[in-house]
Amino acid sequence: DEEVSSDSETESPLLGRRRREAAEEEVEETPQEKKLRLAKQYLEELRQLEEERAAEEEELEPADLIGDRLKEDVLEQKGRLQRLVAKDVQPPDPASIRVLRGHQLPVTCLVISPDDRFIFSASKDGSLIKCKWEVDSGKRLCVVPGGRKGTEERHMGHASHVLCMAISSDGKYLATGDRNKLIMIWDAATCKRLHIFTGHRDAVSGLSFRKGTHQLYSASHDRCVKVWDVAENAYVETLFGHQDVITGLDSLSRECCVTAGGRDGTVRLWKIPEESQLVFSGHQGSIDCIQLINEEHMVSGADDGSVALWGLTKRKPLALARQAHGEQEAQGLQQPFWISAVAALRNSDLLATGSHSGSVKLWKSGEGFRKLEHLLDIPLVGFVNSLKFSAAGDFLVAGIGQEHRLGRWWRIKEAKNSICIIPLKQKTTASSPESPGSS
């Protein structure tokens, strides 16, 4: 047996032949051919380099986007994400406001689907309209008529005033609550009724799905908050605390909700797992509407005409606009216009308020939510009973009625019971990528 070490000079016949062929090729190549070969080789190397660089950029870009999204999610959870869009909102042309008619009696509540494609609305006539009133076309896609009192079991729709509604963040479930103590759960895609929840002892006045879940919070004139698991068709628990009827409720992704307590003059934050509550006070009248701006701040409106901004760590308002919609003469006295609806573009500085003063008002919340600055008025005749911004912030929807959502104190005959879609355009500077507040 012969050992051949790695440094042996012995050459295999195959290797020797390859070397001779390479040498022959080299002899046969002219200077011009060599120049052309080297140029092709150089161009090929450049092409490969460009491809590698492009691949690296593609790998980096999604990582940056994911990183930015994660940062946004963290800021959102902490209530510190605030897109500064209010200063760039332009007054809408009144002719561009689309009016959708279909309810016989005042519209009391509405929601927009998470993808901004459909509007669901409900009314004092008990009807629930899925206005897949398609946002783009205004076409009415589904109507569930209201029935007479006592026909709930054999009738698909409500048999009394519908006061509130909510849609789950995945767009799967729609919940509606009525004056007859019932909560109905619907398949949002088909308008088919799935469940009826009973248990409240008075009118159901507020509903909200916890973001990212099928957990539903409900509030009632019976002064309590209930928790339901819609996917499991199950009741979870009841929380007590308000001293008067609850008029509104909202929630985001945390396991808590906020409520407006009518004439008890308080706003409350309910911590569901701990079964505890924080009490906030600052309005002088009945607090009739509430909405969270982000996980740490909220806005509320009252019948004393005031709009308040709150931080969840302070028991008093951070900012308060008194007589936000001006005054009216009622029974020989000057009375402020009641605030009947509030809305916030989530995680931004843009707010909207409604009354029966003849206009919807847009507001900018100042730095740290410590200031409310009036931006512009959008003319609308009637009681503004519900307001919702689209998720993208490119339109605002108002539910209009001849009467207030909760009663019949006044009637505005010239008002139309309708849904109004108000387009919101931004000044072009808002689209500049360098603008820190643009979205």
C-alpha cells in the first residue's frame, strides 16, 4: 500500500490533461477576445452585486416596517400614540355630504365595519339596517324590520327602540341593544340573528366589544355593566356602581371599559378582572355620551353643553369646553345645547361632537390632551344621535334624528331621519412622509 500525502508532487492524469487544455485555450485567445471576456465577466459581477444589494434591501424593509408597527403597538397600549392630523383637516363641501334615507323614526346609533366598507344603523322604529349602506355606493344591502312589542321570539328584529350597537374588531359579530332590555347578536355578514341575551332589568343603552376578542360589555338604565362571551353564547359577570342610568359605554383592547353615568355626574373606568372601578367627575349635568380616544384618554359630553377630555390617571378633566355648541332659548331661558354624541379618531388629536344646534363640530385636542381647540363646523339639521370616524379617518358618519336618542324633549320637524357620510380631506402637506404626525 502506497501512501500519498497532501503535499506530494504526484499529479493525476486527469488533472494534467485539464491543465494542458487551459494552457492551449490561453494561447489561442487573442488580446481583443480576452478584453471582451473580461468585460463580460465584470458586467456579470456587477449584475450579481446589484441583485444581492436589492435582496438585502428587501429583507431590511419588512423588518423596518415590522419594527415600526411594534413601536406603534407599544405606544398604543401605553396610550401615548397620537397622530397629529387635526390641523390638516379641510372643511368639507356641504354638497359632498351624502344623505342616506331608510329609517322611519330617528336614527339612534350606528357603527362602521372595521374595513370601512359598510355602515350598520338602527332606529327608534326598531329596525336594524345593515347599510352595507355600502359606503362606496350608498346602496342598502340588508334590512331587518322592527316588530311590535311582545313579538321578539317570532320576529327577527327588535320590537322597541334600538339604543346602541357594537361590532367586533374582526367584523364577525354585530350586537344591538334595545329599550326592552334585550341584546341581540347578529352575524354581520348575513344579518342573521344568532342569539338573544337577557338579564338586564331596564333599557340597554351601551355596547362595546373588547378589541381583538369576542368579549362584549353592555350597560343599562338598570345602573349595571354586564360582561358576555359572544362566541360561547354565555353570560360572564355583572358589575355595579353607578347611582343613575348609564347612558353610554366604550372599550378598547384592555380588559376594562368606561361608562357615562347620566345624572350621577360621574364617568367610570371598570377594571373587569379586579371587579373594581375608578370614579371621575367634572360635568355639571347629565353625562350622555362617551368614547375612548386611546388606552389612556377619553372624551365625554353632557346636557350642560360641556365636552370634557380625561386622562385615566386623573379624577378631574384635563380639559373642559363649556357651552361647546352655544346656547338656545328654551321656555324663556337661555340654555346650552345638549351634547348628544362624541367621537374620536382613535390614537389621534381629532374629535367630533354633535348636538341639535345645527352643526357637527370638529375639535383638536392639544398636547397632552390638556386643551380643546375648535376647528370647524359642519352644517347638519337635527339631533346628532351618533357619530363615528372611519378607521382610516377619511370620513365621519352622523346618525340624525328629529328627536334625541333617549327621549322626546324636543322635535325638529325640518330634520330628516338619516345617515350622513361626511368626507374628510387632508391638506396635501399631511401626506408628506417627513411630517411626524401624518397618517
